Amino acid sequence: MKKMIAKNELYELEVDIQKNRMYFTPLDVWKSPEDVPDYLTDIKKCANMLKQGFCVLSDITHAVVPSPEVSALLLESQEILKKMGQKKAAIFNKSMILDIHLDNIYEQVDQDQLAMRIFDSTEEAEKWLDE
């Protein structure tokens, strides 16, 4: 069962402790890191509730290609999650432009420690994460 950990006008973060999974949903455009001052703290809070080997499902259907500053923040959050034990990342996305951007971010993350795939539906993403 999902539990809401953080919710504001720009993102939602939930955890499902039984599934050992975090859910991240950006809701609107982040113009700069200052728009989301609690984001990294919220990410850590979620990860601390989960066990090593946890997964993250991101629904980025409302996202746009971020600025370089926001991209750096997202990369920092991914590095934090990896260090805290994330093993898989499933992304629900409908934008080919964002797919290219995501590929660039994940190229900077150690792929040996993190499996990442992009999906056309949350159902497909959940199924893969359950494997």
C-alpha cells in the first residue's frame, strides 16, 4: 500500500514498504532547484523507509526537459538513491525528447549498480519492477 511522503504543487513522493518501492511524480515544471528546496531531503526520507535493493517508479508524463541546473539536481538525487541502495528504476514516459534526456542522465550513473528502463505504461513498469 502506497504512503504519501511528500506532496506539493511540483511533485509527489510515495513509498510502498511492502513492495520496497518509491514512487516519484513531477507535477509541473521546475524552473530551478530553488523551486524544490526540500526535494533532496524528501528523497532521502523515502529511501530511509526502504530496504537495500529498493526500486523507483517515476511517472514523468507531466515533465518537460529540465534546465541544466535542474538536470544537475536530478542527477544528484539519482546518485543519492544509488548510494542508499536503489537497484532498479522504471520510468513511465510518453515523450521521445525526454527519453533522450533521461538516457544522458543515466549514462552518468554507474549502470552496473542500477537497471533502468523506460515504459509506455505504469502497469508495464510495475510488472518489470516486480521481477
